[in-house]
Amino acid sequence: MGDWPHRAAVPGGIIEIVVGDITRLAVDAVVNAANRTLLGGGGVDGAIHRAAGPELLAECRTLGGCETGEAKITRGYRLPSAHVIHTVGPVWRGGAEGEATLLAACYGNALALADAHGLARIAFPAISTGVYGFPPEEAAPVAVGTVLARLPDISIERVVFCCFSAGSAVLHREALETLTR
Ligand code: ADP
């Protein structure tokens, strides 16, 4: 399929950039760009809940929500992936309100949780770049940079950036090339 997937060996593992629907991926955990209630929403959150089935919402109801930048894990139910790691991205408010730090925390805390559960393969959507309004060209280097920094120290072997458009995938590939040059 043209330029995708794009694969690169980096210190500590493999980074893969794909274009597609994260609910179709079979990995150990898919990351959900959730909201603080963890009770479902639109975008990738809605797609994950629809594909996983009502048991996912039932488990999420037991979690008591999630703060921005934090992450919580559930089972994946009817998804091809065994687990869902729910994280809450920052809403973009112009960039001077700690948005980049909070976005990096989403990626870092999701990776740490996956590592704590001994998982090897994890897939991320482009957190905060939909309804939450984070500029995609600023989000991609934060996402890729955080993964590159953490990968050498954790159990994760493969990180998939599951982009919903080719434009988003290009931004992740450019960030990867810039940060590994
Ligand atoms: P947020 O509220 O964090 O911005 P959104 O779900 O609105 O979350 O968007 C986050 C990103 O997920 C956007 O780039 C959007 O295009 C993408 N997206 C939406 N549905 C899917 C899906 N099924 N698989 C992968 N990415 C998706």
C-alpha cells in the first residue's frame, strides 16, 4: 500500500507508522484518546467502544474517570487487541497552558502502564489532534519523541502509530526522520 506501513528499527524496538482504523489492529494494547469520564465519546473513543462492545463501557464505569495526561487499562473485549489503555489528552488552548507536556505525559504514562503489564506491542492514535484541537504538526514530534525516549528502558518491542489519514502519517514519519537523524 504505497508508503505505508513505514517501519524503522530504533534503539529498544521497532516503530511502525500505518494508515488505518485502530479498532482493526491486533496488538497487545490499543490506546484510546478518551475524555475524563472514560464513559465514551466521539472520534476514536466512539469507534473503540462500538467495536469492543458494551462490556468495555461496563468496565470503564468501575474506573472512576481519568485525569488529563494519566492512563488506565482495561480488557479489549470484542476488539482484536487484548487490552485498551485509556488516556486523556489535553484540550488545545493556544499552546501556553502546558499542552505539550500533558500530551507527552499521555504517551509516557500509556507506555509505562503497558510495560507494567509486560506487554510487547502497543498502538497509538494521534491523541488530541481531533476534537481536542492540538495542531497535528506539533503533536507528531511530541508523540514520536516521547516514544523514542522511553523505548530503550521498557518491555515494549513495537510501537504502532495508527494514523487516520495519510497526512497524519507523513507528519509522524517526518518527526521520526528528524528525531533520529
Ligand atoms: P481527541 O479528542 O483526543 O482529539 P479524536 O478521537 O477526536 O480525539 O481524534 C484523535 C485522532 O484520532 C484524530 O487524528 C482522528 O482523526 C483519529 N481517529 C478517529 N477515529 C479513528 C480510528 N478509528 N482509528 C484511528 N484513529 C482515529
